[in-house]
Amino acid sequence: MITLFGQSYAWNAPEVLLFGGAALFVVILLVLTLRAAGRSGAMAQPLMREISWLGQRVQLLGEGQERLAGGLHHVSETQAHSQTAMLQLMEKRLAEVQRSMGESLHGTATRTARSLGELQQRLETIDKAQANIEKLSGNVLNLQDILANKQARGAFGEIQLNDIVQKALPSDAYTMQATLSNGKRADCLIHLPNPPGPIVIDAKFPLEAYEALRRADNPRSLQEAQAQLRAAVRVHIKAISEKYILDGETADGALMFLPSEAVYAELHANFPEVVRDGFTARVWIVSPTTCMATLNTMRAVLKDARMREQAGAIRTTLRQLHRDVEIVVERVDKLSTHFHQARADLEGITTAAERAGKRAARLDNFDFEELAPSEPKLTDPTPILGPRVAE
């Protein structure tokens, strides 16, 4: 029996035979190797030197590798330190950027809120303006409707003229819708004195031709509209001259009132011959602005005329005032005389009082013997008041 690896086997067991064969083979291989090593020893010396040199180089390489490892470790530490510093710097910068962004966002939010508030206010203003525009548009449409109708347009001109005349003249200086001796009704009659006499203001105006002039979009239609406006204004001037300039009743001229400054400016800018025709026919074309200036001039004329009419009454009043002043002077003289008389009376009373006081003092001291015989007796009447001046 044989024991291998803690187990017992028989000598002829296959495991024992296999293990013994293997051990024998190893021994034979070792012997053969030793013999071959003895024969190749001489041949291995150059190889050993090479191996030694390679060992030295390997050792140098190891030392270099150690130094390289140290350098790499230092570089790694430096890199780690730099990375840490970079991370700290980046964290700091990131914090600053976050704070800056927070402040910027807060300021932006505040400005945005303020801008939204202002925008809301502006939108409200725009809404109000839109409402006013819509209202104004409605008024403009109404005005267009008024101006489209001749009768309504005439009434509109009369209302505007009436408003201007009321502001410029006293109520008794004019008459609206006055009827003349020829049966024609004037829109307004100004009662001016002679000369020049009452003057008529007509408030109608030819608007259709002016609207055609504004709508003209080519030279031909422009010329036709200009000719139409020229003819319409001349016809109106002639009608005013024939109906409202009456010898012995009205002034030697009349006014044609244009309620539109645009029409007035168009006539004077591009139709001067029409304006000259009005001068020839003694019909003066006025706009709201020039009409107000003309009425103010008429107001000065009326004021001067009324001053002349009242000149006699003013002179009579002045004479009466002068007589009243004379009476006051006479009364003052009499009052001064009374004052002088009163002053004389006061002086006499003062003298008598002083004399009475002296006598009372002597009586109090029993100095009767000292009374002068030349002085008047107590029973003598003492004049106190002087003679009065008759009024």
C-alpha cells in the first residue's frame, strides 16, 4: 500500500502506476536537460552578457519608469490642483453669473411689469381715443349729410354766421333773416349808420363744385371742376349783388360768407379773377376768420356812431355836472363860514370860562377887597357869544 495526497492506494493501482511513470519521466527529462545545459554553457556566455546588458537597460528603464511615474504623479497632482482651482473659479463665476442673471431677471421682470402697466394705460387711452374717433366719425358723417343737402347746408352756414355775429356785435346791431323791401330775405342784416348804411351778409355757398374740384384725379376733370367752381361762384356773386344791394335801403355792397376756410383759401389761391369779380360787383367774400375781423371793425363804427348820437346828451350831462359842482362849492363856502363862527363862539366861551374861574378862585379865598373897581360887577351881563353871521 502507498499513501498519496492523504489517500492509500495499492502498488498495482492505475493511479500509482500513472504517477510513478510521470515521476520517472520528469527525472529523465531533468537529467537530459542537465546534460544539454553542460554542453551549451560555453555557447550561452555571449547570451548571458546580452541578457545582463538587457537587464541593466531594463533596470534603467525601470528607474526611468519610476521617475516618469513620479513626474506623472506630480503632473496628476498639479492637474488635480488646477482642476480643483478651475472648478472653484467656475463655481464662483457661475454663482456670480447666477446672481447677475437673477438681478437682471428681477429688473427685467420689474421693467416688464412697468411696461405692461404703461401699455395697459396706453391701450386704455387708445380705446378712449378710438371711441372719440368713432364719435367724431359719426359727427363727420352727419356733417357730410348736412353739407350734401342744400337746405341743410344753408342752415348750417346760417347757424355758424349767427354764432360769429353774436360774439362780435350787440344784439340790437343786427337782424337775422331780415326781409328787404324787394321781398328778399337776407340771412343777416347789420344796422350800420349812414354812410355806409345797413349791410347784408349772405351765408350760402356753392359746395358741389368745390367737392368736384377735390375729387378731380386727372387734368381734364380738374379743368372741368375749376370751370364749374368759377361759374358757380360768379353766379352766386351776381345773385347777391342783385338781391341785397338796394339804393337808399342798404349799403353799397354786401358780404358773401363762406363757412369753410378751405373754400376761401382755394378761391384766393387759384381763382383770383373770381375774387376781383366780387370786388367789381361790390360783393366781399369772407371766411369765418375774416368775417370776425370785419364784424369787429363794424363794431368800432357802431360805437363811434353811437358816441356821436349821444354827444348832445353827454354835453347836457356835463353842464348839469358842472352846475352840481358849483352848488357843492357854494355849500362848502357856507359850511366854512359856519365853522369860522363856531370857532369864534368857542373862543368867547373859553375866555368867559377863564374869567369865571378866576372870580371863583377869589371868592374861595375871600379876597373881596382885591376886586378891582374897574372890573364889571357880578350882576353885569357878560357877552359870551358874538353876533352870528346870517346865512
